[in-house]
Amino acid sequence: MSDEPLLSVRGLVSGYGSTRVLQGIDLDVPRGSVVTLIGRNGVGKTTTLRSILGNVPPSEGTITFDGADITTLSPEKTAREGIALVPEERRIFPGLTVSENVEIGRIGGRRDAEKPSVDAIVDEFENLARHRNSRGANLSGGEQQMLAIARALVSAPDLLLLDEPTEGLAPAIVKQVQRKIEELNDDGATILLVEQNVQVALDAADYVYILDKGRVVHEGPADEVAAADEVLDRYLGVSMAD
């Protein structure tokens, strides 16, 4: 395994129009790891993902992926490099079946990647396998989230970006989503996770970055961040203490 991070972000400044949301972000995502971005609403977590993907072009800084500079690439070209995003809104096609939704995901990704079959991906998700011929509109919120993840995985990405995958889900379904993230990582997936549920974020991650006002204000291995009670209280208003 190379010591070079799969993804490296340096001095990233990005935003919308004249509004600078990110004020110079530095972060690394090592191969085979789960790295989590946490912070209060509006601090720049989703903007970081969108900037990496190319939806929000950075005004300063560099984004390096697998040794190549992708800072100025369009979202389509970034996807071709091997990065897939599961957006917070899920964006499944409600009129298409589970299998048809996943099939659309095969269009993306690297052209030279050996992509799994739709059936193979669907079969990895027990709830989806039972409903492979059901339309997206008929799925529960948790099943729709799993479908969005499955659609991204079928493109065989080298890096999976997950934006708030447990948002709006019941606690039992949150645990299912967390288990799936951990299973994917156990199978070798590299994941950059934005997650509002601090407990899920810390449990799933190897390394954590805390953002505040568009800057990284604290970082470290997940277990060390979980023990930094004063930091969590200051920037997140939570405590992991028993």
C-alpha cells in the first residue's frame, strides 16, 4: 500500500458567488480508511465534498487524487477518475425500479474499471434484494438510502463520498447504514464521510476532522477525538463522556 494519501486537499478556498464558505481546508484520506468531517450545520462540510467532486469550483488551493491534480476538473471528469458521491438528497429515480436505478450508476466511474453487475450489487443489500423490482418511490427512507449507496458502488469507485447518510432515518435504520459503511470499509472501500450524527461519525471513522466557520479546528484519530470532550462540547455542543 502506498504511503501517499488517495485524496489530499491543501489550502482549499471555495464557496458560492462572493461568499467564501471554505477558508483554507487541509485534509488527507488514506487508502482503505474512513475519514469523517463533522461540525455544526453550515460550517462547510457539504461544500467540501462538492468542491472535491467539482460541483463547486475552488478559488484557491489544490485537490490531488491518486497522485493527479483534479482541482479544476468538472464533476463528470472527476467521476471518471474514480470518485462517487452519495448526496444527502439521495436523488434516486422514483419511477424506476431498484435494479434500474442501480443500472444507471454503471454509466459513471472510470472507463477502465471492472464494474460489478447490477445483480451482484443489489444482492449485497438484503432489503434491496427483496425489492429489486419495486419502484424507488415505494421504498422506505432507509431503503432509498441503501439504494443511493448501491448506485454509487456499481461504478466501482476508488473513493466514496457520503453526505449525511443517516439524515432523517429512524435509530434502527441508522444502525443498519452504519453497519453497511463499516462492511464496505472492511471490504477495502475508501470513504470520506460527512455525518451530523456524532456518535455514528466517531464509531465509523478511523480519522476525524472537525470544521468550524470553514476551517479545520481540530483533527485526530477517532478514538482521540471521542475522548476530547472539551473540543466536542465547544464545536459540536455534545459530550461523549459516560
